[in-house]
Amino acid sequence: MTGPKPLRSDARRNRERLLEAARAAFAADGLSVSLDEIARRAAVGPGTLYRHFPAKEALFEAVLQDRLQSLADEAEALHDAQDPGAALLGYVDRLIAEAALKRDLVDALASAGTELGAGLAETGARIRGRIQHLLERAQASGAIRGDLGVDDLMTIIASMMFALRRGGVQASDPQRAVAVLRDGLLAAPRAADGRRRVTT
């Protein structure tokens, strides 16, 4: 009865080594990294990896679930923020800053559930839903332009994520890019007569 215990302990250690190697590999290279490369970085045989994670998507989901869950929880905490505009802009900043350093987040949010497991797709959908809520509250407060839908905003965020990752982290300054994005999201200031000013 006590014989299997060392094997289970070894299996747990191997799984943790695989997850640690996968976190670094996916963050740097996204879904393009091979399972054999992850096994090599974890110093285990490919057979050990496939016993724990029979497909790349299973390993990717295991690595990303906690990260996406944390982002979803952060958005949920902003649900009733007193300053809806600041809440939305701050959360967009957070997503872009995270994605500028971690390619796997870009891949996960862009996959729309077509390539990933149901659990990860569900968490990604939760994030999208939270963003929609933050956007609608920010628009109702007058802080964010009203002609922007959640599809538009998600496309803009995803595009910026990919742009910042293209050619490496140093391809662009994330802070400058986010500042430009903020300016584009803000509602036009009102003139003295209450009308929105139109700038050219």
C-alpha cells in the first residue's frame, strides 16, 4: 500500500516542473512553442509530459487558467467603481501591460474559444463580459465616447496587444501606446453650450 507513494510524489514534482517550464515558454512564445521543447526545458522525457498533458491545449489551459481568473476577478472588483471612466481605463492599462510581457495572454484572449478548452474559453468570456459592463458604465457617466461597442474595444485592445508583441517587448513603448489609446476612448469635452466639441 505504501509502494505507490514515491511514484505519486515524483509525478507531482514532474507536473510542477512541466508547469513552471510551460509558464515561461508560453509567456515568451505563446502557442507556437512545442511540447517537446517544454519537456526539454523541464528536463523530463516527452512521454512524461504526454502522460500529464496529452495535448498542447491542455497544458496551455492549465498554465493560463489562474492568470485569466485573476484578471476576471480584478474586473469584477471594479463592477461598482465610483469613477467608471477611470475603472475602465485602468483595467485596459492592466490588460495591455500584462500582454506586453506575456504572449500567452494575447493568444488566449484572441482565440475566442475555438482552439482552447471550455474552461479557459469560459474565463475569457467572463473577462469580455466584465469589460462590456465597465464600458457601458463609463459611457453612461459621460467619460467614454458613446459610439464605441464592446466588439470595437476588444478589437482595439487585441490589436494593441499584438502590436506591442511584434518584434519583441521593446518594439514599442507600452505607456506611450496606452496614452494614445486613452485619448481615443475619452469622450469629447463639452463646450459652454453643452455640445460636444468636434476636433479636427
